[in-house]
Amino acid sequence: MNSYLSNPLEFLITTLFSLYILAVMLRFLLGLVRADFYNPVSQFLVRVTNPLLVPMRKVIPTVGKFDTSAVVLMLVLQLLSVLIVVALRGVSVSFVAMLAFTVGELIMLLINVFLFAIIVQVILSWVSPGTYNPVNSILYSLTNPILQPFRRIIPPLSGIDLSPLFALIALQVARMLILPLLG
């Protein structure tokens, strides 16, 4: 396929797959941290991801709090996205390389979810501190497992919580250490 059509098609495919994979990952993470299931954001994610997750759950069991069907779905969707892009580009890549790229992309997405969740939570705390918002509730549930260890080590200074700053630094360092290992 010529690049005139393949570039926009590749963009559309990767964007649509990435958005759905993000929804599945958020649902997985919110289930892992036991976020409020009846929150409107949680309900949106459940409705969007149920068409693919419900049939998979009949085949792949959940292990404790760990939703293995969501993990498998993320891996399959990311691998399918990579396969389609490779086919559009007309290049030959080994399956092992595509699998490593798939895992790397999912780890990058996981780190980015936490980075953006912490940044948005910090900004919302400046804009509307102390007010209830369904997004604030979800963000708190999502980021608390990351921020809590830093809050134990670094107490607030003059009422300012510096734990998000150190969590962001730690996430960036983790990205720099993990991603080169995956190639």
C-alpha cells in the first residue's frame, strides 16, 4: 500500500487500538486497587470493555484480585496492533521481537497512566481542593498505592505534599531502567 494511504490508516489503527487498550488497562488497575465500582468513570470503563472481557472471563479465570483475562486481552490487542502495523509497512519482523515490543508498549502505557494520573491529581488539587469529583475519587484510588510509600518517607513541608514529585521522579527512573531491557 502506498504511504499516502498507509500513514493515515496506521495512525487510525494504532490510535483506536491504543484507546481501547488504555480502557482495558484502566479497568484492570481500578479493579486491582478496588476503586469504587459505582463511580461513573468505572461504569464507563466496564461498559466499554465488557464486550471483549466477559467472553474471555468464561475461559480465563481470575486469580484473586488479578484479572488475568484483562492482561491477556491487553497483550492480544497490542500484539494485533503491532501485527497490523508491520503488515502495513510491509516489513519482516520476528515474532519474538514483536512480543518484546508488545510487552514494552504495555509497560510504557502502565507507567504513563501513573504519570498522567499523578499530574492530573496534583493539578486538580490546586484548582479545586477539597471538592468531590468522580474523577478525583478514581485518581486517588489509582495513585494512592504509588504515593503512599513516598508519603511515609517524606512528610508534608509547610502543608505542601512533595510525594507526587518524588513519585514522578521514581516512575521516570523506572521507565529509563525497564524499557532498554526490552529493546
